[in-house]
Amino acid sequence: MDVDLRRSLSAGAIETVLLVVPDAHSRFAAVELDHRFVEEEVLGGGYGLCGYVFAWDVHRDTLSTVDPSGPLGRYVTKFGDVRMHPDAATAVPLSADGRTWALVCDVEWPDGEPVEASPRQALTAQLSQLELAGLIPSIGIEHEFVLLDGDGKPLTSHGGDYALGGTERLQPVLRDVRAALANAELGAESARAECHPGQYEIVLRHRDALAACDDVLLQQWIVRTAVAEHGVTASYLAAPAAGQGSSGHVHLSLSRLDGKQASAACGTVLSPLFGQFLAGVLRDARALTPIWAPTWNSYVRLRTAPFSPRVLRWGIDDRTASVRVAGSGASLRLEFRFPGADAQPHLVVAALLAAGRAGIEEKLPLPAADQVLGSLAATPWEALQAFTGNGRGAELLGEEVAAQQVALLEAEIDAGCSAVTDWQRTRGALRS
């Protein structure tokens, strides 16, 4: 791909390149560059990016909750650069004429040290550790979103799970979404209307873990851009409304380095190793709640029975369980239903791999199917306590990622407690 990219840049077939870096808010930080500069300078030497993008809030302001003397201090004190290095394998066309492309980047400090607070680096580190154990994961991600009109109302007034009829108002918008995604060749497996008003789901085919996470963010960006041409917004809120949920489920299987599957013993029976992996995730799922549920709104989703993943248990082909065993034999996989649509995919997969690998290393026994094993944290402050308790978050994900997640959740709690909402106004009116 690198050779083709260089040839296209040299020939002027590509005019504009967007260098993009995943941040902790499940979006990209981006810089637009001319193709000649990318060919002559950037592919070999990289390009600068202010390091505070890994310690900013949702408004792109520096997180006030970061301790300048702590692990994230260097991201917010001098506001120096990190270096973006494009991954040529991620090159994706963004325009129908092929003149504008995106390249997802890794980032490092000027001395070559990896930027540990980068979600992409967090995942890369976990993949390296798993590979040392002789294992490679395959990842498929489902992403749900709600299409809203200019007044912020869903494009349909009803749910349309698996429906054709009743989705007519969605079709002009979805036609352009399909065309844009096909142009980007992201490899969508399926797409359909979902349970709630205006809700839609796109499933990407299983692939390399890093590519799966890059591609789901690229997909989100492409979807948002395509629907905006119709005056429509694609909302990735975890809870579009009370009693409703939008998810980012992750399907995961394991293979050995020789390509042989390591997930199934036979049929729907997990291999002993995959059972240990699942046991590790179930043990640490509560501590990792801030990864699955990073926003105030996330905790509304965790109350949306019967499909809420809040109660920790696993089951075979059971969508009411927080972990569903899906498929059989060579297609057997675990569907982790913890993450909402607002969760950062690189961090979600990194957390799953870290917890699962710990389960394998400790040879944890797999609890019985349908056995209740506790629950995810029910509130953001409960999640903060679970994540920091006994230093488990830092042990699994590293000090910088842990400090980042703590600062983000503290900022979310502060913002939520400082806001006056319609709910509060309604409750106040009832007291008059």
C-alpha cells in the first residue's frame, strides 16, 4: 500500500491528505496537508501535533482535572509537539473523485518514545503483549447511531428493528451513506434499522484489531459527513432517550500465531484458554466501567433493561447477557456488550485484551453460564471508585491511560453536577 500511496501522491492523483489521530473521545484530531508536502516530508519524517489532544475535554479545552505533576503533566504544561507518523496501510479515500484521502497516524515523542496516552498506542501495546503469548485477536464491531433532523428529532417516530417498511424517510440519507462507505472500502458486513426511533446499525466484518478500531472511527466520521449534506445529524449518544440505548458491541475471537483458531473446543464450547480469557474480562469488567461507559449519558444506557449489559454474566446466544457466546466451531466468538456507542474503540479493545490476557496468565476458572457475577458500576462516581480501587486500572492499562481516564471522568462528573437540565427544571416545577 505504501508503494501505491507514494505513486498516487507523486502523480498528483491525490491532492489533499488528512492526517488523523484517534483521541480519547472516540473522534479524530486532524491536520490537512498538500500531497506534495506529504510525499516529500511527512511519509519519511512525520508531522507535529500538540500533545494536549490526549489530555483535552470534549470541548477541546485542557482538562482542568489533570495534575501537572502527575503522569499526564507533560501533555499540558508546555504544550509541546508529539510526532505523527502515518500508517500507510490505513489510507482511505474520503471523496468520490479520489482526490482527498485520510491516513491514520501513530504518535511518538520527539525522542522516539511512544505516546502512551494515545488510544492507538494503548491498543498496540496490548496487541504486542498478547502476541508474546502466542495469540492474535480478530475483532468485529457493531456501531449504532440515531439520525436526527434539524430540530433534533429522530427521522422516524418509531423503532424499525429489521424493518423495510417505515424507513422510507431514512433512505435518501442512507443512500449517500452507503455510497461514501463503499468508496472508502471499509468492508461493512451488514446494515439495518434498529430498535429505537431513527436508529440504525452498521456492522464491520472481522479483521485485525487495530484496523477494526481505526475503521469504526473512520466509518463514524464518514457517516457524520454524509448525513450532514441532508441537514441531518448522526448521534452516537449511548442513551438517545430514557429507556433507549445505542451500543458499540465488540465481537472477539482468538487465533494462534500459526493461524489455527484458539476459541472453540467444539460447537459452542469455549476452549479452556478462551474460557480463561472470558473469566479475566468478567473479573475486571466492573473496574473497567469507565472504558465501556465514559460519559454521564453512558450510565442512562446501563439502565435500559432487558438489553442492558450492567449485570455481569455470560450466556450462549443470549442477548440479555453482558457477554454473548455467538457462532460455533470456527466462527465461535465472544460478543462483549458492555460498550456504548460513545466508548473509544481502541481503548475498549485494549481493555478487553488486557483483562483477558490476565485471565489466561492466571488460569482463571470460567464461571458457569448464566451465573451472576456482580455488575458494572451504576454511576460515574461509582465507576471512578472502581477504576482507581487497588490501582487496577493502571495495572491493566498503564499509568498514563489510567490518569487520562480518571481526569476525563472527573471532568464529566464536574460538568454534570454543574449543569441545569430540563429534568431538573421539571422536578423543580413539581415543588411549586
